Amino acid sequence: MARRWIGAAALAAAAIACTTATPTPAPTHQPSPRATTAPAPSSTLTATSSPAPSPELVALVPVVGFWSTRSTIARTELDAAMAGTSRSYVRVLVAGTLPGATAASPDAIRAAVNADPRTLGLLPAGEVTPDVRALAMDGVDLFGNGRIHEVAAWPLLVPAAPGTDPPSFDPATTWTLVAGGDVMLDRSIYRRSVLQGKGAGYPWDGGFAEITGRRCCTAAGYRLPVVRRTGHAGAVRALFRDADLALVNLEGPAVEAFRWHPHGLVFTFDPALLGGLREAGIDAVTIGNNHIGNAGPSGVVETVRHLDELGIAHVGAGRDRAAAHAPAWFEVAGQRVAVLGYDAVRPSGRAATQRAGTAGLVAARYRGDIAAARNAGADIVVVLPHWGVEYTATPTRTQRDHARALVEAGATLVLGSHSHWAGAMELIDGSPVLYSLGNLVFDLTRSEETVEGLIVEITFVGARPAQVRLHPTVMVDLVQPNLLEAAGDGAVVIERMREASEALPRR
């Protein structure tokens, strides 16, 4: 739920001042509470600080390796680990001094917990980084959508070690970004939502599910999971709505003259189905992909109009090249966030000076776009590239080269799409790069990988990414993503991502 969507009129003023930012067309609708207009990027913003605990106290956070599927630890388990009686952990490392724990530097702790699942780390909250998994304690969390908002409520506060100056941590500066993968509203989605009368919100009603077996076989010869809902309907919607900023890839045009395609690879969407995204709390979509042109250049323009009417921001395509390359702007927790989108799959669909289309993933262009966003006051730049090869978890060398170039140009976070599989991820200079989130709402039953996907929940502390949490999903009834328990059936998705990530050649 974005606090403020910075409208195009405000951006126009900033563009005149900076001579670098390109404004998006001004929306004609009245902005909704989730995406409201705000001052130009040059405005001064002040975050409201929460009451801080005594400066002598530090919040220590239990951490494990990034690929662990653990999410919480009981205080009794922590005490057992420090007493040497835990069945899960054989040693505890702490950045500081604590009876029963071995002192170590934050870097040493991060390396140790990723190397050995039996090592538990304790880091000051300000030292928690995306390469480890921060655990909740007795259900109390400092990170994620369900985080507490005052450090004083954290169950493990200890005196700072003499002579140390641990990084500060103020929950008032924390916020979350939740992103999903490909959303396609034709074929089975139209059949279920419209022809069968389940409604535009049906694809977003998913709760939790479990995999009860596998069955044979798809047209491509692959086995598919047999899935059963286990309850908590609406959990997927809540994950997006509870975020401060929610993003997805909208894989096609929404036009009044849409045609339902029961099958095939040409998509056009009933604009009424966009209301499901709005109800699900989606703040922005990238339409920079190889299907946005399925209704021609006019379909791009009409899709933008429908999104504007709903208050859903859009990036990656537009009425001309300038609009396609323009960022969407948000203000969250005192941070100015610029979102950009690009397509590398269909060069023939790129926008031109007087033609609607996509923003191409071209280094010279995105370097300029990111620089313009930074010059216009962006504290954070999120890039959504549509790239790579379908049906693989492994990025190409070209993707990795672009990812590094994007980060070096100033991108804070890179969230990719197109492969239809949840894919590899890596950290580049502290910036998370997820090469593909797979399918979110998409009736692609080619293989198990295409009916499973990923919703990612990223916690920022100010402008710094601090945590990356992975929420595996599986499609139910062809059209509805449901969450899989990461420590249960969802482990297959996370393991697939881990294997692809660890196989990336080191640079």
C-alpha cells in the first residue's frame, strides 16, 4: 500500500528543474488512498521517528542462512542454543557480548550462518542484511509486513558493548515492497472470472495450499502437482495489500475491443478484470513486455488509460518513447522511490518518438533513465526488466551483464520476469537481483515449474534493502495462486532457486 503516488504534474515541475526526468501523462482520475498525489520530488520530506529505547540498548536479531526455510525461533530454543542443549544449533555467534555466545564480527556471522545451518547468529538490527534470514522471536518480527513498530517491543534488547557504536535502527524508517511475477488475464482467467461468473477478484482470493502428489503428464511430457487448498482464503491478496508498495508484471493489453482467446499466445484483456488488481492492492505494473503489443500500438495507449482510471501506476511502455522510459514515483516512509520497466524480448515493439510501445533494455537508455531519476530526487530506484529465456531458472550471461550495469548505474533493486519459472537471484554490491519471479496469475501448465511461482517480500530500512523473504506459490484451478509453506511443499521452489543461484559463475 504505497503512501503516495507522485503524479505526472509534480514530475513535470521536477523535470523542468532538473532537465533530465521525463514526466508520465497526467492521470485524469482522482487518486485512491493507496496511490495519492504528492509534492514534486524536490520537496523536503521528514520521516516520523518512533520512540527510541534507551541508547544503551540494542535489538539483537537471530539470523540464519539465507536459504533456510525457518521463519521464527522461540526464546526457549535460543536459550537452549546458548546453553549448548539445542538439537538445531551447535553454536551461537553474537556481534557483541552475551553469555553462552561466541563474539564475532557481523561479516563473520553472516558468512558462518550461510556456511553451516547449525550456526545461529545474533546481529544488531542495524546490521541485518539481505544475505541472511532474520528470524522472528516468539512470533514478534522486526521485518516484513507484520513487523512491530517500536524497538521497545522487541524481546531481545541488550546493552551495547562498551566502546562500540552499533548502527542505528528505527522501525519508523522500515517499509516493505511486495512483488509478484507474470499476470495474464485472458484464456482460463477470463473463462473463470467472467464466463463462469467467479468475478475479477477470484484470481486474487488464494490462501494456502499443499501438494498431495504428482500426475502425468502435460503435452510437453512433464508431471504436474496435484494441489489441495488448505484454507486462509485471501492470504495472497493480504500479502500485497499489507505491503507499502506492491508490483507485478501485466503481461498483455487491456482494451475495450478485447477478444477472448481460449488458447494460444496472443492475449487481450477485458479492462474490467483490471479491477481485480486494484482490489488486490497492486500499486504499479510493468507493461514493458513482449505481449503488451498484442493489440497494436493503440492497445498500449488504451491500456495506459484504463490503468490511469484505476489509479494503478505503470512503467515500461507508453504512448511514445519518453512515456515508455518515464518512471513511476512513490513516497514511502520518507523515501522517494522511482520504478522503471524495460523489455528485452521483443525489440520490434519498442516505442518511438511518435509511436507507442515499450522501453527497450538498452544500456545507454537505462543509464540515462536511472541518472535522471536520481537527479530528480530518487532515494531508491527499482527496475523491472522483462528478459532472458523461457522455461529455465538460469539467467543468461547477457542478463547478468545487464544486472550489474543496472546496479552500477544506480538501481537499488532488480526484479525480472519472462522465464515463467522462479529463477536465480544474487546480490550485486548489496542490491538484490531476482532474475525471474515466475508466473503469478497465468494458466501455463507446461510443467510443474510453470504452475509454481514466487512472491517476494523485501524490507527496506530507509533506502537500504535489509531482508528478502520468499513466498512460494502454486496455481489452483488454473488461475489462482495460493501460498505454499516454505518449510513444507514450497521448499521445492526455494530449492530450485537455490540451485540456480549457487550455480551462477562467480565474478
